[in-house]
Amino acid sequence: MTRIWGMLLVSAFLAQGCAHYRLGSGPAPSFSTLYVEAAKNKTTLAQSQVLVSTMVREAFIKDGRVTVVDSASEADATLQVTLVKYRRDNAANREDDNGLAREFTLRLTASLSLRDNRSGRMLFDGRTVEVQREAFTDNGLGSVPFGTSNDQLQSEYNTLPLLSDQLSAKVIHTVLDVW
């Protein structure tokens, strides 16, 4: 009998460390409504701002911790996303011609600014997030016949939604999780 009481006492002592543990993403943000400005583009990645703006807004809507509104006057806070750098690095060369790339690592960097509209104070300014993704210029089968799927530009274009999705996830983490 004393053995059972001893085990219960030890269990209670060890379990008290879990008393203050909280499930979830941490404390709620200091604002409940958010306006996401149209993304600005300072890179050579043409027409990317529309896709990035849409993906970031949709990600906040799906997350649900804040309400996305249509104007800064309705919002407690305003988010600015500026695409500041786009880089393409050669990751692998083709087997049949090592002067041509088979795979590129694409990197997209954005600068974020978050302003509290109620006080006019910047919650953060110039915080950068970077994402990367691989883009392939061939189909992986070695030599590619003329005119079939050996197009770097098309590959980058196809990868842009994936980069934007990764970027929107990092933006949400930066804005809503504990700083």
C-alpha cells in the first residue's frame, strides 16, 4: 500500500511541471484585424507581386487568428510586404553538356513591416524572410529532344507559386507568432 502512495506522490510531483504548459501557437497577437497592402516588387521577377499578395492574404484568412480586412482604416494593423531580392543559383549541370544547368536553386527574399494603426507605432520594420525552392530545366530522363520541357523560364514560372506559398507561411509565422 505504501508503495502505491509513494508512486502517486512521485507522479504528482513530476506532473506539476506540466501544469503551465499550453497547447497552440502561443499568446494571441496584439491586434485582431489586419490589412495586407499589395506587395511591392523591387526584384527582376516580373508580375510576382500579385501572386505573393494573394497568397499572403489567403494564408492569413486560412490561419484564422486575425481577420483580414479590405482597408487600412478598418484594420488594427497594416502589413507591408516588399520583395527585395530574387536569386538563381546553379545547383546541378546537365550530363550531356556540363555548361548548361539542369537544376537551379531559386531564392526569394522579402522585407516585412507591421504598423499598429491605433497608435501609429511600428511593431517591426524591415524584418526579412527568405525562402528557396529547386527548379528543374529538364524532365530528369537525361537528354531531352528539341522543343520539349527544357525551358528555364517556364520552370521558374512554374516554381513561383511554390515559392509564394512558402513565403506566405513564413510571413504568418513572423507576424503572428511571438517576436
